[in-house]
Amino acid sequence: MTSTPAAARRRIAFFDLDHTLIPIDSDYEWGEFTIALGWCDGEEFKRRNAEFFAHYQAGTLDIHDYVRFATQAIREQGATNSIAAHARFMREIVQKGIKDPALTLVRRHQAAGDDTVIVTATNEFVTRPIADSFGIAELIAVELERDADGWPTGEIRGTPSFREGKVARVEQWLKGRGLDWEAVESTFYSDSMNDLPLLEKVTHPVATNPDDRLRAVATERGWRILELF
């Protein structure tokens, strides 16, 4: 296959979300928010959430078990209560974490004509309103299976956008637009070593507010390191 000339390639900026565009873990903070609402046993939730977060940092997270846990509260509360609570969560927690440097980065890519896409391992219920706040229409998140009423069941639909799954989901997204890696000039911003597979795949990997392990890899390989926060 003939490679697309560099000047003709479509430019795409992919962004991780938590600790990359926002200085919080939105999934974790949403869990804390549901505790404050009295939706779950705080002590037990914190214990399990801390275990899952430790596995995430270690790269050993079972994403299916985690999503069942993370969506339990909204499944029990139902759509009306959950959607209203998330709107409060956006106002009280997330909006405070959306900082000018991150917004400026996104706007710079958009002003240059680049496609902008958030690629996150956090589920779509939590992250869709956050992507909207950044003015990013394209969201690749963990998709949730829905019941007959259209509400999450706790299971994941398709490939979860986590670790190597982010590469698979981005490739699906590209294919759906008649593109492949050879046809695009791609940039990916991420803080996490969990995102190494996608960082290695793109044209321009950018370690953004990187954790210690990713910082070491980025330094060794000469990748750009960006501190937004």
C-alpha cells in the first residue's frame, strides 16, 4: 500500500482525560460524589475503590469487574436521579478542574483544523458531559451495555478502551472514517503508563503530566513531555 504523503495526511489529536486534560480522576471523584449523596456504603466503597485504583496504577485492573462496581450506584438509582446527580457533579467538581492550559491546548488543535478526540478508560456515562465541556464531540470511552429501557446493565459493550483496547478502539474509529494509521498524522496526550500501547502507535506521543514510569520511558525515548498542571 502506498503511504499518504505527509502534507496530505489528516491531523488528529487524541487526548486521554483523567490527569491529562483534567487534574482529577473523574471515575474516582464520581464514586466519592455518590458516597456524599448517600447512595452507597462509604467505608466499603472506599475500600474497594482504593483496591481497583491500585490495580489500575499497577496495570493489573480487571476493567469488567471495575465497571460493574463503578456503575452499581446509577443502576440502583435509575436514570432520573443519576442524570440529575451528574449535572451537579459537573457543576461542583468537574468544572473546577477544567483549567485554561488544557482548554488552550484543545483549542489550538481545533484552530489548526485538527480533529480532536478524547480516548478514555472511564465509562461514557461519566465522561460524555466532560467531553462536551471541552467542545470535543468525538469520545472514545468504555461503552456500556443497555437494558430494554436504555439504561446500563453493568456490562461493557464491545472492546473496552483500556490499555491495548485503546489502540483497537481508535483503529475502529479510523476505519469508520475510511482512514488508517498511514493516512493520518496523529498526536496522543496521556499521563499514564497504561496508555503506552497507544503512545507507541501514534506519530507524536506526548507524555502529559506523566506518572513516574511514563516520565522515565518518555525521557529515554526522547518523547515530548508536557506539564499542563
